[in-house]
Amino acid sequence: MSHRHLNSRRVLFALAGLLLINSQLGTKYATAVGGPLAAMLDTVLGPASFIIGGFTQKIRQPPGPLRYDNDRDLAVVIADRDKALVLVEELRSRVQPLEEEVARLKRAREHFDYSGVRIVDARVLSFNDSHTNPILTIDRGSRDGIGPRMSVELDSNLVGIIETVGPRTARLRLLTTEKAFRVRITPADPDAPVYQLEEIIHRRPDRQSYQLDVNRNGPGAVGDYAFLADDTRVFPDESRSRIVGRVSKIEDLPQDPLLKRLVIRPTLPLTRLAKVSVLVPVASDEGGGL
Amino acid sequence: MNWLIFGLAAYLLIALESGLGTLLSGTGLAPSLTLILMVFIGLGGAPMTVAWAALVLGILVDLQPTTGAEAILGPAAAGYLVGAYAVIQLRHLLFRDSVLTLAIMVFVVGLFVNLTEVAVYSFRGLSFLAADPMEGWSAFDQLARRFVQLISSAVFALPVGWLLFRLKPVWGFGAGVRAERMY
């Protein structure tokens, strides 16, 4: 065995040993080397990830092809067209309340507090599919004034918080990573009796939704909104009163018939976002200003 | 081995892997293209070259963590090194120039890689070590998810491997590789 080969083997084993020791250190020390290197890698991978990520986002939901045989009878085609028109009308009637709700939410957005923050729009470069801790990488970093623990949202819906930051990229931890936090539940239906239920919601085993057990005869209905409470200690102050999710269903609790369980799901498809907005506090952003 | 080609291939495959992660999000089917690359090099490279390439790829995987937002160097690097050792030991028994061999080896070697990686992460939860336990960590859950991902990787190894084998001449794997041993 040559001298060079022997040295190479020694260096390899020493490096492997160091890495193994590093993997068993506390998170603060274990990430001391990995953090900056990861930020560098994100920056280097940025252009390619952006191109491939954008391409995959485009092909993810391809429009369905219209298949129609050319040899069909005209009467059948006309009958099919009439059926389609009925379906279109039905869809329109379903879309109308949704459009009204969107308009109401847009009006409501004016009431969200954006004072003292600068909104930095970012594109999602990649999504790391992990059951325990899904991560989004975005194309904005410390050069854009982004720092750790900043709030990330989209159209006033909370997405998560910034975890690590590189010069041109940042990784954010999704909202659903948090086990429990305090929310304020309010009715979505403007005609419903006004109430505000402020409680701590707990993450369900599916890690994609939250639950809250309330009095069976108490408030809480499907469609109700869950806003982040003001005194949350989990998320930064800028994310107060942002939409966390909506009550998607109500479950019975056989072991306790006096209670019902509200299941709250995030309003956004968190793992399929193409863009997000980072709320940069103006005080921490030297070049800031609304 | 031509390390420039290795760098280019690693860059493209890692970028593609993150893109596929976006495409297949939520399905758990996002393949590990770096594992395919490691096994491909393992089938053709000199033992020490394979070990170094595996270590580099393992570190790159560690820098793109799937278990937490913070990059902890070590678990995947150790896993890939164990995987490299496994592929070097097993490759003498195989017909190396077949895409099917690559796909099967991706699955087999992936078992070693993932078992090692999950074990290293799980050790962090032991009370007598300084490390903090991983939040929400469940070794069984991880193994189940990684097993599904391995099947996906083995399937993806067929087209990716076909492409890699077509480009094999530019990799510059030496002719005297087969006689060498790592230990």
C-alpha cells in the first residue's frame, strides 16, 4: 500500500470519526459548522433549485386534456354541451360564495396590523419533505434584511418562522412544526352570534392539523377562523392575529360526551407554496421603512 | 475518477432532488438521487475513491437535512460511509454494468445507509450523551418512511442509472479497480 494511499485512508477515518462525534454534540455545537456550510450550499444550489423547482411547480397540476372523439353524432355533442352548461352554472353558484368570502378576507386584511414591519416577498426554492420537520427554502436572505425568528405569512395566513439564514437564502420552519400554541377562534359566518374563544390548540398525530376540546354546547362551528392569539410566545410579535387555520370538522368524543373536538387545519397548502412574505421588523432592518 | 464530473453530477442531482421533493411533497416518494450516484460510483470506482465520494455526498445530504431545519454534520456522512463499505464488499458478486444491478444495489445499500443514519440520530436521545434528542423523532416512523423512499429511489435508479451508465466513459473509472480492496 502506497504512502499516499495510507495517508488518504487515515484522513478519511479521522474525518469520519470527527463527524460522528459532531453528530452527538448538543445542537448548538453540532450546527456550528453545518449552519454556515448549509447556507453556502443553499446559495450555490439556488439557481438550479429555482429553475427545477419552478418547472416542477408548473407541471405539478397539469390541466386535464379535453378528450373528444371526432366521429360522434352532432345530437350527442349538443346534449353533452347542455349537460356541461348545467354543470358550469352549478359551479358558478358554488364559486359565488367563495368569491364573496375572498372579498371579505381582502377587506379584513386591511385590519391586520402591518405597522412597524416591512414585507419582503420571496419565492420558494425547494421544499424538504420531512414528516418531523418540513422545511421550505426561500430565495431571500440576510442581504434582504431577513433574520432568524422572523414571521412568514401569505395573505395574512401564517406560514411559519425563519429558522436559519444565509446571505441569499433562508430556511423556514412551517407552522405545523409547533406542538401547541394559543389561538383565538371567531365565527366565519357574519350572521352567527359573535364570540371569541381563546384557547391553546394541540397538534394532532398527523402533524398537519390541530385540535381543541370545547364544551359540546359551546361555540365553535365548521368554517370558523383560528387567529393567532396576542400573547403567543411561540411566534414573533409581528405574527399576532394572523390566520392560523379554519375549523375543518367537529368530532365527537365518546369518552367524554360533554365535549366536542374542533379540528383546525391551516388555510394554506403549506407544503405546496410557491411564494411567501417575510415580515421584517423595521427596527431590525437598517434600510427599512414601509 | 474524474472529480470535476463528480462535482457536476452531484450538483445537478442534488438540485434535481430538491426539485422532485417539491413535486412529490407529501407523498413520501421523493427519491434519493445522491444515493443512486453513490452506488453508481461504488460499482465502478476504486475503493478509496468510493469512500471519499460517499463521505462528500453524505456531508452534502447532511447539509440538506430532512430531520430538522438545522444542519447536523455526521449522520448521513456515517450512513453513506457504511453504504460505501457495503457496496465495495458486495460488488465482486455482481454484474456491475447493468442498470438493474444498480437499482437492486440502491435498495440494498440504502438499507445500510438509512439504518446507520436513523441509529446515529436515535443515539442523540440517549441520556448519557451531550446531544439533545431530535424533536418529534420516532425511529420506527423514520424507518417506515425511508423504506418507502428507498423503493422510490430504486425505481428512479433505472432511468438515472441508464443515463449515468451512458456517460460512464467520462467518469474515468480506472481499469485496475477490481483488484483493490479498501482494508
